Amino acid sequence: MAMTAEVPRPSVPPPVREEPDSRRFQIPDLDRHAQWFMPRFRKAYPHLNERQAISFLRAIVYSNEFLFLFQEDGVALAQAMGAAALDASAVIWERFVWVKDPNDKEQVENASYFYKEFARWGQRQNIPILHVEEGMTDVPRALIRERIGVVHTTEQRYVELKG
């Protein structure tokens, strides 16, 4: 009985996931998306009343210091700031990455692409550091790492000043 050799099948790479459409906020987009994220924004920043919160968001929409993005079911905000008062270099701070439903895996995965946008923004400005997970995010570290690489940790020291 003759044995036939099994012909190796070419491996099929997994389908490449297309990046979701992330766009920079414009004033009209605030009206459309604010209805779901404004309650969360107000809870995160309770010192701002509704009028102050809306004014702040409208003010940063066209600011080069901020990258304020949205997707169909997500919003993200990052801020570029000087690293120190006398240092000319800047760093980027993630302020928040939120989705309508944090339990929806597809929304969370889509939101993870905001980090790629933050990284691209920083690279175009030659900013060497993007601080993540210090703000408020619905994206787990594993997904952030998948999008932009290793997430390093540092230790901060501070003194709480009470009046």
C-alpha cells in the first residue's frame, strides 16, 4: 500500500482588523456625543458645573495643546504639556478614554486605537513620552500595549498638603 504525502496547506494569516474611524472633535460633534459622555465627564470633574464643563470642552476643540477625539461609541482626550517649567521638552498625558458601554468588548477594542492616535500625534511633534493609565480609561493595559508597545511604570512621590 502506497502512502501519500500530505500536501502542506498554506497558512492563512488572521484577518487584519481595520482601524476604526477616529476623528478630531468639532463644535457640532459635541452636541451629538456629549449626551452620553457629559454625565461621566461631570462625575470625573465634579468641581465643574455643566456650563463650565461645556465651555472647557468647546475651548479645547481647536487647541493644539489637546487632542480631543471621537469614534461612534467612544471619546478620548490627551494633553501635551511642558515636562517641567524650565525644560523645553513636552510630554503627553492621557486624560480619558471612554466608551458608551465599558462592558462592550468591541467598543473597548475600538477605543484602544485612540492610543495609536495619541502616539502618532506625539511622534509628529517629537514628544518622547506618552503617559497612560493615569487618567481614566476603559481600555485594559493589555490592549494599550497591543496598540502602542510596552507600558512602563514609574514611582511618584508626593506630600498631601492639608490646609
